[in-house]
Amino acid sequence: MVLGEGRYSRPVLFVDTHHRCLGSQRGLPYSANRGKQSVNRTALDELKQQIPLLEYLQAHGWQQARPIGFGRFLGLCPLHADHRPSLLVDPHKNLFHCYGCRRGGDVIRFAQLYHQVKFPHAVALLREWLGVAPLLHQAVDYYRIQLHRHGEAVAYLHQRGLRSPELIEHMRIGYAPGGCLRGWLTQLGHSLPALRQAGLVTGMGYDAYVRRIVFPLEGNLYGRSISPSAPPHRFLPGSKGGLYSWTQVQSEPEVILVEGLFDYAALWEAGFRNVTCSLGAHLNVCQLRQLCDGLRTVYLAFDTDRNGSGQQAGQHLARTLRQRGLTVRFVSLPEGHDPNSFFTSGGDARQFQALLESALP
């Protein structure tokens, strides 16, 4: 779907032409990997029909700012540093166009640009997402129902300082008691091999997440064990995705970056809404691209580990960000603390604000 130009050089959006990667209108195959693979245009059309662009955008954290008539929506563009809504989405035509970076197209084109991959890889990613996304949505719904049915899960959240119903709703937090998810999903029509492929059950057929607080991510799930005898962290197979809740802070000139989701939760509940999370001290390519999509100040509030690993990771990241033109400041937490433990041990919003104001380059 190319964006044509009208008589007076005004952009004509969503005209019924074909993206150059999709071949001619005669349904010729798209040749990928120097002719070793081919993707028929009919198969591509079917793939795009199965993945509503708006749903795919929302699954990757996009939130439309407002409807603008004719069923279309406008919101911040996740493909560049956008400070006012410039991404137009037409769900009926399954197309997008950004007035800021002047890019647009269909869901395949968006996947190419968002993940910075070539056409065949984007198609493969969409096919993978198409198979896993419904499963994850239904698993998340199940886990969210279970949260308030298990007192040990609620008690653990309270112990970690997470008490606000607004926060639990915002992060869509759930709980995996174990032993029931497989039965629930198979009753909904999902096959056991599909559950295994998604990583929701083990090779032996047992629930993969047992006694874990569950946080939905971008195409993944993070499970934090409430049992001291189990490994604390668990993800499903695949990428951990981009920065957590990035679209909600993308337009902020100052961003607080933390390692863990409980750190994010503590700051969000304390009123710091310009916070995002990298799910570890090392950023992947997608996360780094997001953080560097515009000039901003990044406050690194990484764990102050006694062995210095968090500080070393922060120094390495700071060098990379400065090379790309960003301003970086280090938030000096008390030794042995992370943002979550800072608040659970008695710290408050005023004290953390003071740490931000005294943060050093």
C-alpha cells in the first residue's frame, strides 16, 4: 500500500495500490532470500486479514489519543520521537500513516519498521505472533481472575509494596497457582502441542508457571516466583520485547529507567509516571532504539548490588546512550537497594525526588 500524491502534492492516504514488496496485482509470488523462498500474495493478504493493525499496535503498547472520524484513530508514533499525536490508523483499511516521519503502510510494513527487520523476517514474526497472541491473551485473563482468589499472592504483592487497585489494573497483574491453566485453555479449544510451543506448559504437560505473580509483556509473560525454593524469574521462550509501557513515556523529556517490574510498580504507585523498565540491566536492540528515538534525559535507577554488577551495567549503558546524544544521570540509591526495596524499607516520594534532583552525570 503505497502512499500516492494528489494533484496538488497533498498526500493521498490509503489508496488501493500495492506496496512494492507485495509484487504485482496478478498475484505473482514475492521472492525472498534470493529466490530460495517465496510468499504468495494471496497468503500475504490472508495474513493481513487475520491480524488487525489496530490490535497489533495495541499489543505493542500503542494507545490511540482520540478518534478523528470515519472510524480512524490518531496517537503517538512508536517509530520515532513523537511529542504530539501524528500516527493515523484506519482500522477499516488496516493501514497506518505518520505525519511526522512520513512513513506508512500495512501491518507487515509496520512490523518491518518497528522491529527493524527485512520483509521475510517481518512476515515470520507476524505469523508467530498470530499463533501465540490469542493464547497469551486468554492465559492473562485466567491469571488475572486467579489473583484475588489466592491470599498468598495478594500478601506477596503487599509485601513488595503493591497495594493500589489502580496499579494492579494498569499493569494487568495476575497469579499462576499452577495445575489449572492447561485444563482451562484446552476447554477453550487450544491443543496441547500449541500450549507447549507457546511455553505455557512443559514437555510433560504441566503448567510452566507455578506459584508466580504474572505480568503481561509485549508478546511474552514474566513470572515472579513467590516461593523461595524456585528460580525467581521466568519468561516464556522468545524476546522479552521492548521497554515496558514505553508509549506512555515516549514523549517525556525526562525518563526514569529501572531494571525490574517491581521497581517500576513502586515508582508508578509513588506518583512517578515517567518511568519505564528494561527487564534486566542489559537492553536489547529494540529497547535501545526506543530509548534513543529522541533527545532526552535518562535517569538510571539500577540496583545498587553489593557486587557492583548493577553499577557496571549502568556505566556501560550510560556510555552507549551518551554516544547517541542523550543526557544520562545516575540515581544514587542506598547500598544494596533497588527502587522497590527503597520504598518498602520506608522511603517515600519526596525522598526519591531528592535523589533525582541530586543525580550525577
